[in-house]
Amino acid sequence: MISKKNKIIILIISIIMMIMLNCYSTTKSDNSSGTQDPLNGTWRLVQHDEGGIYAHTELILNNGSWESTMKYEYPAMDMFYDGPYMRGTFSTNNNQYTSVTTAVYGGYYLMFEANPYDFTTKWYSKEEFFDVYREYCNAMGLPEESLNALLSTLEPIFEQNTTTYSISGNTLVLGGYTYNKV
């Protein structure tokens, strides 16, 4: 059984990862010429952590819509995931891109022991996502102030984000991260 302290640590890690992915994961180039958008397709970002965490994210970009998948391995905590993660919409203008997450995939949370948040393998809108956290916090007996603080830390996942990007051949630099076309 996962202790309350470890559940909070897992919660914080998952929030940070979701915010980072939303801030740096989507784009679409302006395409008024009718030619194939060079950003359409699948892009991969691979990250290794000295603490034994391995993660790679694939972005599937398609004419204003995006979906990300994640492969995540953290053997020290016996946490593994390989599947859908987030999706949303995007647009670009003059090497600036703007993205919005419209849904997160609950299956990601099944890697946590005992699935403390009661997510299932479906896509969750912002409202549904927040409802799961509300139910979890209420079940844990957290006061309303703590629930509100938690929801405010989750809010950036669904906010509009803008950053820079550049593309050269099969390399996409997005918000300082380098992705390779698959």
C-alpha cells in the first residue's frame, strides 16, 4: 500500500510532468500555401534522468490538433506507462505557437499503485479531470483550502500556452526542447 506521503509525492510529480508537457509539446506551422505542413506527423522527445527515470514523449501533430503519448519508466518506484497522455489544439504565427490541452488520458494514472485517483482508461476533459481530484481529496479528508490549492496547481495544464519553435528537416526545437521526426 502506498503511504499518504508517497501519494502526495506521486501527485506532485504527475502535475509537474503534465504542466511541462503542455507548455512544450504542441505546435502547427502557418500553412496558407496549401502545401503539406512540415510539422504534421510524429515527433519524439527522449529524456533520461540521473535518478533512473526514463521518459519519451511522442507528439502527433495534424492540422491544428495534437495528441501526445508517453513512455515512462521509473523502476525505483515500480512505475511504468506506455500509452496516450494528453491532447488538444494548436496554432502558430511567426515562429510562435499557441497550444491548449483539451483532454488528459486517465490510463496514465493507472501506473500508480492502487490507482489512488480512481482514473480509468478514458479521456478526461478539464471538468471531468478536476472532478476526479475533488473526489480523491474529499475521500482523503483534505480541507477545502487544500483542494482549492491543488486545483489551482492543475489549472495551468489546461491554460493557453505560447512559446517559440523552429524546424529544420527532421528536427523540431520547441520551447527549448529538441524533437526528432519519427
